[in-house]
Amino acid sequence: MDRFRMLFQHLQSSSESVMNGICLLLAAVTVKMYSSFDFNCPCLARYNALYGLGLLLTPPLALFLCGLLVNRQSVVMMEEWRRPAGHRKKDLGIIRYMCSSVLQRALAAPLVWILLALLDGKCFVCAFSNSVDPEKFLDFANMTPSQVQLFLAKVPCKEDEMVKDSPARKAVSRYLRCLSQAIGWSITLLLIVVAFLARCLRPCFDQTVFLQRRYWSNYVDLEQKLFDETCCEHARDFAHRCVLHFFSSMQSELRALGLRREPAGGIPESQEPPEPSEDLDGGSGKAHLRAISSREQVDHLLSTWYSSKPPLDLTASPRLWGPGLNHRAPVAAPGTRLCHQVDV
Amino acid sequence: MDKFRMIFQFLQSNQESFMNGICGIMALASAQMYSAFDFNCPCLPGYNMAYSMGILLTPPLVLFLLGLVMNNNISMLAEEWKRPAGRRAKDPAVLRYMFCSMAQRALIAPVVWVAVTLLDGKCFLCAFCTAVPVATLGNGSLVPGLPATELARLLARVPCPEIYDGNWLLAREVAVRYLRCISQALGWSFVLLTTLLAFVVRSVRPCFTQAAFLKSKYWSHYIDIERKLFDETCTEHAKAFAKVCIQQFFEAMNHDLELGHTHGVLATATATPTTAEAAQSPSDRTEEEKEKLRGITDQGTMNKLLTSWHECKPPLRLGQEAPLMGNGWAGSEPRPPRKEVATYFSKV
């Protein structure tokens, strides 16, 4: 019970750590996908480059889109971007912050794929075997150009009869793999240096603005989650009352129709079953409903939430928030605070 | 009760990651099924295509239907769709939302099956081995001399290495590499296309119908909870009904025993304490049971209640005590003044 509450609070309070976890999971899935994928270079002149480059670039694109899809914050960011301003003006800095954080996390899995492909070397060898300069290798001196091209196209396929056990093939293959791994390690080094610099130098520029943006982007995320949670609570209590009302109105109908026969020594006719409102008047039931108790009111509440979010000012009187929430009795004093009841 | 509410809230508020987890598991299950399946190309000219297309398309259909069937909410959707409108109008947007969210989850496993099949390449190889361009890949000069049926028979055996006898025409490895390359290209394109579609649908939605989406989400959620609560209330009622019924039966038996003079004093002696007990216990035990009955105490009435629940659901407006007779609308009555003050409970 306590564990659930702690886990619940942890997840609620640090959506960043949840997103980091998802990002790592996606990177692990990428590694597994790459290792289980059966690379199959066609070893044909025009197809090699298409296949090699296609395999280097298409899966990263798909993984990038996947990374955006599984990240909840991308949807929150889009909603924050597209909402009408209403009572709460939009801060583009927050949206930019959220966008950059979402993009950084979504780029992890594609980069893992590209680096794996380059360090492994098969893609590069397949794509660029035809582009190698035959002058570099002495074995091609006594072949016609078309033979050379045919030979080079088959370099990625070790088992092909034309190039099997050929030292020329091994030479070209080694050369291309070496180039591929050099590029791979260079990119890795560059990325790490850029990340390091960005992280270390960031406090030198606009640290306070950064802190504010981080706070408010986290706030927007939490607010959305809490709104959904409150809607769940509300739906539950709404349903509860609806069902109880239904049962009691059945009784009234039956009474009106005179269908209730004399019970045999059981309930006396005069005893009324408890009114549903008595059940729920005390405590959490009615309070959760917050006086929103019809379809039109709920629809109106949801539309108002979307089109005109309340300002970020909890000390203001609720009356100033607009017509949508006026089904309560008027608040007595203008400076009345909303009660915050914290369950511990 | 509080514990269940906590768990319920946790799942609901964390539904995003819960559903992502379910989708991940279904994707893994589909990939595992494919790897456990033993693909067996017939290597005969007419049968290759039929077998391969069957393997490519039938399991996804089955997986999709299975995904729909295993989702608990499908019966809720069917119920909401087919119920009579009664006092509560039906909202087609809510039905659409429910169907879309179920279909999206059910589509994950078929998409994974198709993607894994194409990326593996065996299916494509089996289906299109007779369509390989022999002229460009093999000995093109020998092709005109061959009758079409002989060529088809030769090429149909490409997927089966132990019976292939056409190496003089076309090297088997060349054909296999060529077809697998095309298959993998198609597979990755399919994966890219589906992820792009999913991304567009998810990201572009907030630009348009966001308010309508919030409403549909709330009301589909509400329908689910209301159904569960109704079942819960009916169970409580049935329990109380049964208890009171049995209690009354025993009381009636005791009463009969009292009236029967055959046992005379003995019966009275033995019956009196039980009658006294029975007289005392209703005051505490059966009182609350009878409260739970909410005045519905016989089969006919209960049946009528259940029929009425299905045919004529109450309107979504609380606070009305008027009977269902007449025009059924109590909107003309003035609402009782509300005195509550809004309190916001923060559980963070």
C-alpha cells in the first residue's frame, strides 16, 4: 500500500526519469534488433549502394519516429503549443525547452543504430565497394574495367565463387571496414565532446531562465496527469451516484404504479430506504463531484479547461475564472482561498 | 476500498505506460511466434505463391481478431452500440473513440508479423522466385531456348537448396540474395510507413479536435466505470436479497414449528430462544441487509429493474428525485439550493 503510494509519487514527480528509462529501453531494443537482423548485401552493381545506404538511414528514421511516439511529453508539448491562450498566456521558451528535451531523447536510438552499423562495417562495405579506386590495389592491374566493376560489386559476398579466397577481395574489404570504423569512432567522439560541452557550458548562459523553463515544463506535464486523475475520480463518483439514483427511482416508479405488493413479514411499507444523498453527503462522495453533476456541466467543464485554462494564480478569487465554474454558490469573501487538503 | 482505489488510480493515471507495456508484449509474442514457425516452401510452380501469400496475410488477420477478442472492452463497446437510446442519447464520437483505441492496440501484433516476415525474406523468396530476371542475373542467352513451363519449374525450386538443379542457368545464391534484398527493402519501407502514420495521427490530433477528444475520453471511461459499479451494486443487492430470503425462510420454518402442536411444549421450549434470537438479530443484522435491498424484494421487481437498466438508461443528470412516469423529465422542478463550497484535494 505504502509502496504503491511511493511508486506513484515517484513516477508523478519525476517524469524525466521515466523518459530516460524509456530512452534506454529503446536503445537496448535497437541493439537487439541490429544483432538479430540478417544482413544480406545483393552484390549487384546498382543495388549495393541503395541497399547499404538504405539500411544505414531508414531504420534510424523509423526508430526516431518510434522514440517520439512512446514519449508522452511530445503529445503534451503539441497540446501546449496548439491550445488557445485563454487566461494563461503561452511561453514559447517552455515549448522550445520541451521540444529540445523530446528531440534529444528521441535521437538516442537512431544514433545507436548508425554507430553500430558503422563500427560493424558491413553496411559501409556493401554501399561503397563499387566506389573504391582500383588504382590503389595492384591485383586489378590485369583486369578490364567491366571485370573490375563486377569483381568490386561482389566484394561484400565472401562465399561467391568469383571472389572466394581472393586476396584482392580481402584487401578491399579490409580497407573499407577500416574506413567505416574510423568514421564510426570519430562520430562517437564528436557526439560525446558536444554533449560534454553543452552540459558544462550551459550554466554559463541564462541559468535562471533554464531553471524556470525546466520547472514550468515539468509543471505542465504534471498538471495534465493530475487533470486526468481528477477526471477519473470524478467519473467514478458520478457513476456511483447515477447508479444509486437509478435504484431509488425504480422504487418511486414502482410505488407510483402501485406494483409493490405487501411484503410477507419483511420490510414494513412505511420504511423508506435511505436516500442516496444521505449516503454521500458526508465525506468524499459529494466533495469529489464538486457540484458538477450533469452531462452538460461536465462537457462545459472540459471545453473550458481546453479553451481557457485558468491563470497560474492560486490566490485569486475563483469568480474571476470565468463562467464555466459558476455552478457553485458564490464565494463569500473576495479574498477567499481555495482549501488545499493534503492527504498524508 | 482505499487500497483498490489507489491501485485503480495508479493504473489509470499511468495508463499510458501500462498500455505501452501491453503493446510491447504483444509485439514480442508475435515475433516469437514467427521464429517458432517452421516455414516450408512447397517449391512447385503453382503452389509457391499461394502458400507464401497465405503465410503473409492469414496470421495477421487472426492476430488482429484475437487482439480484439481478448480486449475486455469489446463487449462494453457492443453493449453501448446496441442499447436502446431511452433517456440517454448515444454519442457516436464516444463509440468511435472506443473502437479506434481498441483497433490501434489490436493492430500492433499483425504489423509486427508482416514486418518480421518481410525482413526475414523466406516468404518473399518463396512467392516471387519464378519472377526473377534471369536475363540480367544469370545466363540470359539460354533463356529463349527453354519452354516457359520448364523455366518455371526450375525457378520454383530456388528456395529449396537440396533439389535445385538450375545452377547452369542461374546461380542459386545470386537469386536468393536478390530476392531477399528486395524483401528487406520492402520490409523496412513498411515499418517506416506505419511509424510515420502512427506519428502523424498522434501528433496532429492536438492541432484539431482536442476538446472533442477530451470529452470522448472522459465519457468512454465513465461508461466503463458505470458498468462495473452497476455490477457491484447488483451483487451487493443479490447478496442482501439472498440473506434476507434465507432468514425469512428460517423464521417461517420456526413459525410453522410453533404452530404445529405435535411437538407441543418441547417445540415451544426449543423455539422460544430461537424466536427470541431471531427477534433480536433483525434489529442489528438484517436491518442493514434490508437497507441494501433498497426496497426491491421480489423476483418480478428485480427482473423489471434489470430490463429497465438495459432498455432505458437514466439520463446523465444527478439530483433529480422525480419518478420516471409522465414525461420522464424533472427539469421543471426547481433545483434545491446548493450550499457546498468547492474544496480541492491535492494528493501530490
